[in-house]
Amino acid sequence: MMEFLYFPQDKSEYIPAVLTLLVFTILAVITMYLIIKSSRKEEKKMEQSSKNKTSAYKQQPNEDSTRR
């Protein structure tokens, strides 16, 4: 019967697996950094947009006071 886990005697067989793990880990960290950076940029845009809409709303005359 074949064993479920295989631990090679020659430890050099671990090198490709470790390199692959490192590459994917580095790519995951870079991706998370880019997502966070993009999210912060989008948040600033939304805050700016919200401030513009609020200031434009405050500058409009009140319709109820002009009807009388």
C-alpha cells in the first residue's frame, strides 16, 4: 500500500515547491496592496463627490421660501 504523505529523502525535491509557494505568496501580497491602494483612491473620490453634492445643495435657494 502506498503511503498517503510522501516525504522524500532527498530534500532538494522541496526546492521547486518552496519557490512556487514564495512566488504565489509574493503575488498575493502585491495584489492585496494594489486592491487596498485602489480602494483608498476610490474612497477619496467618493468623499470629494459627496462634498461637491453637499455644497451644491446648500447653495440652491430653498423652494418653499421663494413660493410665498
